[in-house]
Amino acid sequence: MSGESPLSMMRPPDQRLRRAGAGRRRRRRWPVVAPLVLVVVLALAWVWLWYYAASVADRTLAGWVEREEAAGRFYACGSQSIGGFPFRIEVSCADPSAEIRNQPPAYAVKAKTVGFVAEVWHPTELTGTVGGPVSLATAGNPPGWFADWTRSRIVVRGLPPDPEGFSVRLDDIHVDGALPGGHTIFRAKTADLQGRVIAGAPRDHPVIEVTLHLAAANAPGFHPLLAEPTDVEIVAVVRGFKDLSPKPWTERVREMQAATDGGIEIKSLRVAQKSAVVVGAGSLNVNAHGKLDGLVRVAVVGIERLVPLLAIDRLISQGIDQMAGSPGAAAQGISALDRLVPGLGGALREGANASIVENLKKMGQPTSIDKQPAIVLPLRFADGAIYFGMLRIGEAPALF
């Protein structure tokens, strides 16, 4: 046979055929064995990768917990488990609790579950969920507030203790008082807060962009303006922090006040209700007394509706009280007018509101928002006092 050695040709034909067949069988095993060996090697490599990623994710989560403890917030789990093999790492905590001691009074927080997930290929980005209801109480007292939602999502990016960004989103959230017949304090279809470092570094003068989105939010107990469902979009940039190491917020605000470029730039602001819209932009800073100074120019649709909700009659009454030196004198006088001529006190209030609206329109500049007529006015902060046009509408508390 062609290609055979002389020694092979001297063997009987049947032996030559068996030897050739055996050689072919040996050659044919490798196409089957090689893929199996490759699969086993890849499986072992993936198991090693998963355990390595799990250890990184565990150290990352432990690092964030240590950072929180340094800031005066302590966390505990009733029971903890880890899983998620083969494509991600899942850490679950049942009956979690927290103690917030960074400033008095201390608070105790309890939830139903907390879980964090990290992908094998990105173990330093943790995505978490918190299962409600969540209770909040001052230390040693029964819960005062309860919060719950249908869906939650928390994302933390970076290697502890240096955060690069975070986001918190809660769907269908409501916060209720715990007293008998406790009322709803806050409700929203969506509450979404995001923050990220856009310049500098977490340890070297970070510049932080913060975005807040609220959909169909209302909080009637805080102010009449917040009784109607409201959509809110705010994008702000915060400058002046030295770093993002754990420290009290009052210290951070002092850093921002002392920095030459410290302050809050409001890049965009939009607050929309059914019959009123406010958009604006501006900047704020903190003065040496810890009070806000600055200017935000806002354009308003539906100013006729907003002014009565600012309680102009109450502001007028307070002014009259100060001049008369008798608290409640103005309210008593307006009530007396109502008794003498029913509706006269209300007419006085409506007249005051109408006069304020006309003066604001004269002071402002006409524009349009969403093809609706609007007025541009200054929203000014002066040593904590808040002025809408020429009208003082409130006072912002000191930040330190």
C-alpha cells in the first residue's frame, strides 16, 4: 500500500487493517475530548471568577457599611445570605435595622428586607432594594412614621470610602403618621434622587450634580401649595466641599461657605400642577450666618392661583399685628367686618390678593411656557428671608 513502511507491508493484511483502524479511532477522539476539556476549564474559570467577584462585592458592601458607621449610622441584619451564582452576586438581609446617631435626637429605623445585587463583571456597582414597610422612631419611643412603596431601587457606584455616584428611586411611595387615624404626610407616584461627581475627585474638591424628580407628589400638611399633585424636576450643581469623607452636614456647609467658589447652582427648575407651572434657574450661596443668599429667576404660569395659596391675608394680618402691637388684632378685625357685613372680610382678602397679582404682573416681564402666558419674576433669598417679587413669602432656616 502506498505510504506504508516496509515493516508494515511485511505484516499480514488483516493485522495491517486493524492497526490502521486503531490509528483512525485514536485520531477521532480529540474532536470530542477537546471541547469537553475546554468546557470544564471554562466552567472552573467561571466558578473562580464568581467567587472572586463575590469577595469583591462583599468587601465593597462592607466598606460602605464601615463608611456609614463613621458617619454615625449603624446597620444590623436579623439574618444574611449570599447567592446568585452563576451570573451575579446577591446579598439578602432579613429584618434589617438601623440607628442614626450622627446628631440628636437618635433615630431607629426598621424595614422588612434589604437586598443588594452586583454583576460578576462589575462587582463595585451595587444595586439594592428595600422592602417596606419602613418605620422611623426616636430612640426609646414607638414608631412615629411609616413609609411604604411598591418598588424601590438603590444604586451605589465606586470603591468605598469614595462614592462616585448614587441613585434612589421609589415608586408609589407614601409616608404616614403612626398615631391613631394617622394622616398621609407625603405621597408620590415616583420619587427619584440621583447624584454623581462631575468634576474633581471624591477626595479632592468634588463637584456634585444632583437631580431630583417627583411625579404626582403632594404633602398637604406642609403647605397649601403642596396639597395638589405636583411634578418637580430640579437639576443642581454643588461646589465647595473639600472631600466626601464622612462628616456632619453642618461641617460640609461650612466648607461650602468658606470656599471661594462654594455655592449651589440651580441649572434648571420646573414645578408643574394642573393650573400652574413654575420654571427657573439661578444660584444660591451660604453667608457667614449660615443663611441663604442668592437669586433664582422664575417664570410663572397661573400666578392668579398661586398668590392666594401664599396666604397673603395672613401676611397682611401679621403686618397689622406688628403695627398694633397686639397679636391676633388683624384677624379679630377682619372677623368683626364679616359679622357686620357678611363677606366683607373675604372681599378684603380677595382685594389684597388681586392687588398683589396686579403689582407682580407690572413688576415682571411677560413670557410664555408651554404656549401659555407667563410672568418672569425674581425669587430672592436675603439672609434667609425669601422674597417673591417684592413680596416676602417665607424664611429659610439657618444651615449651621
